[in-house]
Amino acid sequence: MSRARQPPLVTGISPNEGISWTKVTIRGENLGTGPTDLIGLTICGHNCLLTAEWMSASKIVCRVGQAKNDKGDIIVTTKSGGKGTSTVSFKLLKPEKIGILDQSAVWVDEMNYYDMRTDRNKGIPPLSLRPANPLGIEIDKGRFPQKDLEALFPGMSADFTSENFSAAWYLIENHSTTSFDQLKTAVVNLKKQANKKNEGSLAYVKGGLSTFFEAQDALSAIHQKLEADGTEKVEGSMTQKLENVLNRASNTADTLFQEVLGRKDKADSTRNALNVLQRFKFLFNLPLNIERNIQKGDYDVVINDYEKAKSLFGKTEVQVFKKYYAEVETRIEALRELLLDKLLETPSTLHDQKRYIRYLSDLHAPGDPAWQCIGAQHQWILQLMHNCKESYVKEQKGKDIFFPMLDLDSDVRPSPIGHLSQTASLKRGSSFQSGRDDAWRYKAPQQVVFVEKLTKLVLSQLPNFWKLWISYVNGSLFSETAEKSGQMERSKKNARQRQNDFKKMIQEVMHSLVKLIRGALLPYSLREGESRQYGGWEMKSELSGQWLTHVIQTVRLSSESLTALEIPNDMLQIIQDLILDLRIRCIMVTLQHTAEDIKRLAEKEDWVVDNEGLTSLPSQFEQCIVHSLQSLKTVLDCRPGEASVFQQQKTQEDVCQLSIGIMQVFIDCLEQLSTKPDGDIDTAHLSVDVSSPDLFGSIHEDSSPSSEQRLLIALSNCRYLERHTFLNIAEHFEKHGFQGVEKIIQVSMESLKELDQRLFEMYIEFKADPIVGSLEPGIYAGYFDWKDCLVPAGVRNYLKEALVNIIAVHAEVFTISKDLVPRVMSRVVEAVSEELSRLMQCVSSFSKNGALQAKLEICALRDTVAIYLTPESNSSFKQALEALPQLSSGTDKKLLEELLNKFKSSMHLQLTCFQASSSAMVKT
């Protein structure tokens, strides 16, 4: 609540003394904020408010009335400060009585009071020309109630000019406390006044004695002649004498009073002229006052004076008044043109627009100034938007694509909507912008800066434009309190007729806003022919998903701000369509950039393996997708009034294909890494988690992985992707509302399995083929023949070498990933058993010792790799044994058993890796 103003204080008055109706100038402090704030003005106890003219907070001009006291304070009362005080006083002088025939240098003012309502002076009634104090002593008003005096003297009056004058009443009312001596003095004064009146009458008689005596002599002569002659001659002679006397008397009177009467006629003429000027000074001074008030900007005063002059002199027939009133109309017409120019001037505030419209309405301006203002503002907004685009396009062609954000306040007035704090809202709405500083504006692409500037420009202008229309519709442009109901009704009627026109204006602004944004960000969405008007940007590179997200947040906040103005939703639907297209484009661009980022993951592979045989690649792949989806969260989430980005079938299919493409890019990345030639391997080294106690030393730190090791690492990564990563990614897709997740994962899984199988077959080929190829030369080394051989003394070396090679494969796989051991070993054993079975079946015949030797070697191999046997390898071993002759004697069986035990005992250390582990064997 604001502090109350200080009470008025009068510090000076000029002049400080004078008679009634003297014009005085009052000076002081806090004498009011305006004419309407001044509610009271008394001088010496008399109310002078009717004649007061407020000039400023320190100056008031008025006329002194018939005060009750001879000397008193000047008290000013205002609405804002209350009743004031005075440090000076005014002395009221009694006017000297001047006769009408007395020469005087002082003008005798016949005004009694000034009537502001009729703008004319009231004359003094004849009976009021009386002494104010007939007794000549000090008047001391008593405190007797007027009703009691009226009851005590019924039908009487205290006015000594009245026929019913009561001296007792007069004395009780005016001299109830006067002493007897003073009353005796009053009697002496009355006698002197009476003597003065008698002496005055005698003086008038003495002045005319000569004429009187001549008239008396003439009458006497006439009387004597009539008595003596009694003839007609005498009558004629006397009649002639009488006429001569009368003529002489008339001539003498004319001579005596000619100068006085001339002065009186001149005074009456002057007085009448002054009365006319005084009475109609408002009209005569109005043209000059209008000019002065227009220069000061006091249009309200001009309008009030014009209305008053129009009501008083609008239909006058007096030529002088017509001339002055025509001059007034000329100046008012110039004022109408001036106000219309100010109304259509841009930029301007809503307050000024309303003020000028009301002025023009009060001045009865032709046409519809309010609608003219609406049209001008509409064109101004459109021009601002296109100028904004042209300036940024020009800057872009003359500079790099980075451009600083311009200060809007330099050319556009801010909106009074306290508008949402847009920057703060943007920071709250997007994690991408959190923690940013002002330097981001210098890094932002030109199109992003343009969109933010454009939306801020529209939000600064459109609210006032919309509020101007609402005021036009409800009639509040002309009156806030409905005292001008006629103008309000006309305004409402005009608004109803122009409702469709205004709707087209809003739609044109919305279409321009949307198309300008599309021209900067989505040029392909413009129709042919619109690119030149709304586009023109140099698209060196498409905006990233992060900048598109920022743009979406900006447009969203703009839409919310426009909705808050209660603009119908059908007018804002075009903005919602733009937001939907931007969201879809942002998703597409983000997924495309994500695929590019994932493609570059191959460069980051360092071949560092953890305990599970995994590198950081699968984790980086998952993190890249999760980060990408998180950056799209605000884009995927639907605000009120927005549709889902996946409502269109085409969008669903495009997003599904891009998602599958992302997964396929990573699968291709794995294949590229696993099959890269040695010469293309980066300088990164393979290192192993030394915390594992079961690692072989075949792979040392600071040694590059071999091609077989890369295949194993890729297989380990593929296995983890299939069992964990892809499933996690599917959950993230579903969490963010992606459609067709099952298809994405299904296609990706199939592609991953195909890669896994290719890599696995490639590794088996690398490892199993040398072992299988060494069997046949080993069997027949030294010209060995199954038909002619010695009694078996143990397992031959070729089989031991094969087992050692299998153990080496086991060690290599175990070093990379324990989980891959059963799968790899099972396939190696299948290959070896299949080759051994083929070789046995190819032998034409076995001798007894040959059959025993063959069975010993087959059983030794089978028993050694028993935990990695599969149905296929079991079948191969069975077919190999079936190709051998059966051992019939117990001696051969016993020998076979002894030799097997001997083999297992001698190679116990080497065969430890083939012992059953705590985990069950799994074939994948």
C-alpha cells in the first residue's frame, strides 16, 4: 500500500488584502494532483471553490467571496492529502461607497457574486444598497437561536430595510452584549447620519434656487395677469412665458447633466461590452486554449472544452459566435488528424492505443479508428516477422552459421504479460539446456537463434493485438464504466460484423509464424513457390537432435503463451501441426546421428577384456542408445493438446527401420572388428583382468590380439548382446513408447545370430582343421599298417599331439571366456571324432593287434573328452568302434584297460582341463 500524500500547505497569497471578489493567487505545497483532486477552498471562512482554478500542485487562482470574518486563513482541502493548513492570512477590506455621479478612478464593480453554473454575474438588488452597520459601533453577534427570535417577534424582521423592521430584534441579534455607553454613542451616530441626509437635501435645493425663483416669479405674474385682464391675450402671453421658462430649465438641465450623462452612456457601453466578454470569454479564448492544450498533450481538457462549446454554440445564429466556433472546429479537425496519426504510429503500447481511440471517439472522428488501429497493428506484426527473417538470412550469407542472439528490447517493446519467463521455462523444460550460460547464444546455429527471436517477437506483439480486439468486442475501448453505452453498442455491432476478418488476421499471423519456422528448419515441407518468401536459408548441414529439441521447447512455450491469451484452439492448430512435424524430424535426425555415433564405436575398441570375456563395446553401445532415447524424452512426451508422434503408420515404420538400422550398424561394427586384417588393427592392446585365477598366460598385456582371439572376443560380445544388451534396449524402447519393438529385436537377434554363427564357424575352421588334418599323417607315420603291427604298448604320439592341440584350444578359449569353452570344445571334438571315424571306416582290414591298437586310441580319445561329447561325436565314436573287429579274449580286454589307465596316468596333468567342472556343459 502506498504512503498517503502530505496535507496541503498555503505559504503565500497575492494580494494579501482586498475587497470581496478580488482575484487572488494562492501558492503553497501539495495543493492537489489535479482539478478533480481539489475538493475544498475557503478564504476567511468563505467557500471559494466555485471560482477556484487549479493551475498546479503549488498554484491556485480564485476570487475572494463575501467572507464572514475580516481576516482569516486560506484553507485548501484535497482528496489525496485531506484538509490543509496556512502560514499566511488574507485581510478583507470594506469597499468605499461611491455615488453614481462622483468621479472616481476606481471601477465600481456591480457584481455581487459569480455564478459558475450560468457563467454570468448577478447584480445587486436596490434594497441591498444600505449601510452594513447603521449604528456605527462594533457588531457583536449574540448566540440567541434564530427560532427563538422568530417566536418572540412573530411577523417581524431584523432587516432595517423591511417594512416589518423590529429594532428590538436587531439589537438582540447584533448588540446583545453592547454596553449602555456604546448604545448612547450609537444614538449620536444615527442623529449625525440623519443630519447629513437633511443637509444633502438642502444642498440640492440651494443649487437650484435661481431657477426656482424665476419659476416662482413667472407663476406670480401669470396669476396677476389672469386676475387683472382675464383675457385670452394674457393667457397666450403667459403660456409663452411658461414655455420659455420650461425650455430654459431643460437647457440648463442638459448643460448641467450632459457631461454626466455622456460619461454614464460611455460607462454603460463599456460595461455591457465587458459583460459580454466576461460572459462569453470561454468561447473567445477557446481556439487559443485548444492550441496550448494540444501542445501540452492535455487532450482530455480539449475534448471537454469542445463538448461544452458544441452544446452551447453548436447551433448559434450569432455571427460572432459562428466565426469563433468555426475556428474551434478547424482546430478540432486538425486534432483528429493528429490523433489518428498517433494511433496508427508503430510501435505503440496498448495503453496509448486505447487512449487515442477514446479521444477520437469523443471527438466524433469519421470512420472506425479502432478497426484502423487493428489493421495497422496486424500489418506491423507481419512486417516485423518478415524483416526478422530477412535480417538473419542476410547475416547468415555474410557470416558463418553461428550468430549471436540480438537484444529484442532494442526494436520491439516488451509484452506486459508478464510474460512467462521464457528463458527460465526453457531451462526447466529441457535437461539439454540445464546449466548453460549466455555463451550458448554465440554457439547456436543461425536458424535456432532466428526461431527464438521470431517467437519472442510474436509473443511481445500478439498479446496487445489480441487484447485490443477483445476491448473492441466488449466495448471497453470507449468506457470502463459503461457510461457511454451508445458507443459500446456500436463497437460491439461492428466487432460482430468484422469477426471473420479478424480471425483471418490471426490466422495469417499464425501461418506466417509457422511457415517462417518451416522455411528455416523444414524447408522441404513448404509448397512450391513459398520457399522464396519464407525460406532462403543456406542449409550447410542439418540441425542436430539437441538443437531441434531446443527449438521444440521454444515453440511449445510460445504455443502455451498464446493459449493463455484464450485464443481459440482452431487458430493455434497449425502450431500444433508444426510441433508434431518438428518432433518427428527430431526423432529421425537423432536416430540417424545415433547410428553414426555407433558406427564410430569401432574406433574406440581397446580390446580390454573383463572376467566374462567382454570388452566395453556392448556397454558403450547400450549407453549410446540410452542417452539418445533420454535426449528424446521431452520430444516423445505429449504436452496437453499434442498428438503422439507414433500415431501415423509411416512414422512408425520409419522409426522401426531406423532402429533396426542402428542395431545392424553395431552388428556390422562387431563383424568388422573381428575380421579385420592384422595390418588394420589399431595400436590398442589386449589386456586381461588379472584378478581371475583361472587365466592362462597365452595372452599377455601389451600384446596385440590375434585374429582367433578377436573372433573369440567378438563371440563373447555377441553372446552378451543376445542375452542382455538387446533385451535391455528393448525395454528402453518400450519405456519411451516406440512401436514395433518386437520386430526391431527379432530382426536384430536374427542378424546377430547369423554373425555369431559365421564368426564361430570361422574360429572352428581356424582351430579344428589343423587338428583334423594332422590325424591321418600321424596314424600312418613310419609306414604304420593296421594289418601288420606289433602288440600295442600305449597310445601313439599322433593322438597325444592331437590332444595337446585340443588342450591349447581349450586354454585359448578359457582365457577369453569360460562360457565359450563347452561350445568350442564340443565342435572341435565333433570334428576330430568325425575324422577319426572316417579313417577307421576307410581301413580294409585290421589284424588282431591293429584292432586292439585302434580301439585303444579311439577309447583313449573318447574317454578323455567325455564331458564335451555330443550326440554327433558319440555317433562318430560308435561308428569308429563298429568298424573294428571285436575283441574276444579276456587278455586283450585286460591289456586294453591297462594301457588306457597307463595313458590317463601319464597324461593326468594335461588332461585335467577335460575333467568335469562344477558348471554343467552347455551347448549353444
